[in-house]
Amino acid sequence: MKIFGFYRDNIKDVDADTKVQTEKITDEDIIRFITAGVLRLTIDATGIAITNLTTGSVLFAGA
């Protein structure tokens, strides 16, 4: 259901390649930040993971 550019489980731009996604699979409890169609950052129960665009490495902050 779309309401003013917001969807029930995500926020996205007009062409949907940049978005904040809160539920890809039922009850997975992960927030994903995607820009230009590429996953950049995830937040889950263990912490934050930032995907490095240049090297492909991941920086993790959490327990």
C-alpha cells in the first residue's frame, strides 16, 4: 500500500533504487539502507554493518 511515497515496510524514491527497507522476509528484524540499487548498510539485533563500496569489505559495530 503506497501512502505519500511511503510503503508499509519501506521508504523509497520514485524509481525505487534508493530505499530504506524494514522487512524483506517476515519477522527477520533487519533494516537495510540501499542507494543506487546497492546495499550500503544493515542494522540488526547484533549491530550495524556498513558495506564499503570501494573494497567490498564490511565494517561491523556491535556486540
